[in-house]
Amino acid sequence: MTARPGNAKLSQIAREAGVSLSTASKVLNNRAGVSAATRARVEALLERSGYRRRRRTGETTTNIVELLLDDLGTPWSEEVLTGVLAGLDKPYVPAVSARTSENWNFGAWLEEVLARRSAGVIIPLFEFPKEAEERLRRSGIPCVVVDPTGDVPKDVPTVGSNDYMGVREGVEYLIGQGHRRIAFIGGPTYLRTAAARLDGFRGAMEQAGLPIDPALVTSGEFRYEDGRGWAGAMLDLVEPPTAIFAASDMQAAGVYAAAWDRGLRIPEDLSVIGFDDLPTSRMLLPPLTTVHHAVREMARFGASTLMSLIKGGSGDMPTHIELATSLVVRDSVRKLR
């Protein structure tokens, strides 16, 4: 007999799903130890029957907030963690995970989240898998995405920045300093943030009526090695660029290394602009002119937004927050005569 909507008993749902009552209870209470196929079948019956879940309380959750990073030990990740720590209220603490191995799996990570009875989730940069969004929603676990790289469900709060305008302002500054042959080292173009930064570069160049040489525009990862490799190839051209805009500070550090390898001086022989304004940008010699991306601020806003969601205060809260970028002028750009 099929359970009637709004009038189902858990035992009835368990029978229809072909599972034990304890298994149905695990699914209902967001506990681990259930296969993905079984969980999906029971979840579908729970939703169809209109079964009312118990509200998540201090008895069913812990004070753990999940922070899922793309990598550990990078200046960007350190900025995110610092911001999250500043935005969390006591007694909440972050449990930090990283997608560092090739066999890392979103579903397995979600099982760990459920097993820890986590109060909420903060995800920087990631593409947001639809199945993950549905699983978190069904589990009643609030989530906030910081600096989103792709499409995010409309009901999932995000905190980002205006990547397009940030790059455009930086390129316009280079143009204002007399540079015409400007190179751009971008990030993976399938990421929304990387695409917006590339669009900002193209927009500034086209507005100024400057040609864009395809040999001076490339994409890679937002990493030191990519900046060094691509900058080296550009600097070895018969007509190298006078300035390089790197879409991340880590790439910009790689540009510095490529210039050093070739005996070039910054900014005398090559001007460089980065993006992020990580602490390392001030430590480079000369200090790097870069776009302040407010990484720490975004993470802090994301954590404080999650706190409001956990406490049930989502009524008047904006779903999507966009922080402004700004150009920080230091010593890595020179004015051409």
C-alpha cells in the first residue's frame, strides 16, 4: 500500500522502500551508513508522502561548520580560513576538508558531513553539483558558497565579487600608463570567475581600440606554475608584451620568476598586475600592483551569513552578495614614455 501524502508512518515508508525501519530512520535523521541508491529511494518516498521531519536542534546537530577547500597550504586558502574564523560565532568551529586527491568524491564527503552531524557548510570556489544541493536541502543543512565559480541554486546564498570590473580597472590603468601590447594570463575558462576576468580584459582593450594578440591571451590554473610557464612563452616571442595582467597573484608570482629567468627587471623591462591582493603580493620585490579581491572579507561574510541561516534568521537576508573590487597600486608598473 502506497503511503498517503501527509499521513505516512515511517514504518510504512520503510516497507514500501523495501528497507528496515532502522535504515529509514537513518535517512530521515541524516545519518551515514546508507548506500546512495537506498538513500535516494527513501528520500523520494519521504518527500512524496509529505513526511514531516523534525526540526534540526542542538540535540541533532553539533557546533561543527564544514569548510571545503580546493587545496590546503596556499595563501588563498589561508585567507579564506582566516575570514571564516572571523565570521563564525562561538561555539562554532570549522572542520576543514580539501579536494586534493584524484579519487576525492563529493558524495563520500557528504556522508562524512552527515556522520559528524554538522551544523552548516561553507564551500569556496566549487562548482555546485545538483545532487549535492538536493542532498543538503533534504538534510536540512544550510550552505553558503563563497566566490562561486559556476551556477549556484537560487536559494543557496553566495558571496562573491565583481571580477569583470576588477580586471577592467587594472587593464585601463595599464593603458593609462602608456602600455599597448598587454598580455593576459587567465584561469580555466569553464569557471565563471575566470570567464568574467577574461571579459574584463577584452572589454578594456576593445574600449581603448587596442588590438588583442591571440599569442598574448591564454588560460590555465590560478597557480604559480601556470603563470611562470605562460609568461615565459610570451616573453620569448619576437615581440614580447610590455605588460602582463595575471588573473591571480599566484600566477603573477610566476610571471616574476619568468622575468627573472630571462634577466628582465620589473617594472623597468616588464610591468605586472595581479588579482586577489593576497598578503604575498606585498612581499614580492617590487611589491605587486594588484586588484583587491576581498577574499578574507568574502569568507567572513559567508561565515556570518551561515550563522544567520543556522539561527533561522534568513527572512530579510539577501541571497547573493557582491563585494566591490579595487585596484591597489604598488611598484610593479611603470609609465611608458
